[in-house]
Amino acid sequence: MPKQTSEFGKNWYAIHTYSGYEDAVARNLKQRIESMGMEDKIFTVLVPAEKKIRIKNGKRRVVEEKIYPGYVLVEMVVTDDSWYVVRNTPRVTGFVGAGTTPAPLAIEEVEQLLKRMGDAEPKFKIEIGPGDPVKITDGPFKDFDGKVADVDQERGKIKVLVNMFGRDTPVELDSLQIKKL
């Protein structure tokens, strides 16, 4: 009697991996699928990641960040053979589900995740308007308070009036360098 049955057909499953090894697991798994001829049962191996904007040393960098660290998504038909190939890939700790039976992910969840990953350029979301009081959190004016004078949505820049020596001085900052008071 087989342990795994393909009664669900083709579905997405989450597999748990050692944190930090998601890309290595995906590479290994793709090689194992090819070498063991499982292309007809295991279709897609995906490490969910999205682009984010980070500021380091005053420079804006676009970094790719894992959406679910420690997890890799696999689109497959679960059979004893396909389960064995995935489960025995180095650095895979198991499927997400009860016991040894993998639980399929909701298709809506996967579609939403794929859409989130598909955004090529990270978007700016500036929810501050002119006149709003802000605190500067990074850069040479760190810990200064000011008022927003202008917002440039396209570039993600904000002009803030900072009171120095008794007068308001305009300072152009990145949207990630301030927080609303």
C-alpha cells in the first residue's frame, strides 16, 4: 500500500529547509529532478523572493529579500517517488503538513505570491504629505525634527524643512530616512 497518493493531482507544496540554504536546495532539487527523470511529477521549484529598497551608508540599494525564509515552494504531483526525491534532497527538513502527508497550498495564496514576486521594480509607497511633522532617522540630520515641504513620489524623495540656527533649511531626503511623528 503506497504511503502517498496523488488524489490531489498537481498542487503547490511548501518544503521546509535549513534557513539560508533555500537557493542551494532549489538548485539541488532541480538537478535531482533531472537526473532521476521526475519532470513528469515535479514541475516547478521556487524560492519566494521580492525586491526591496534599502539604504546603507547613504546609498540606495535594491536587494532581493526572501518572502518566507527557510521555505521553498514546489509544484508537483505527490507520489511515493516524487515525495522521496523532494524529501531526501540535502538540507530539506520536510514538507509542511501533518506527519508525512504534505498539505497543498491554497491556489489563491500561490497566485498572490507569484504576483508579489512579479513586480520587477520595487515601488515607493510614501504616505506622508506636505505639512506633516517628521523625524529624520538616518543621514547627517539624524534625530532632527522637521516639517515636510514637498514629496516627489517618482524618485522617492522628500523635501523637509529643518530648523537650524533659528531658520528653516530645506533638506532633500530619501523616503526611507524619515518617519512620521
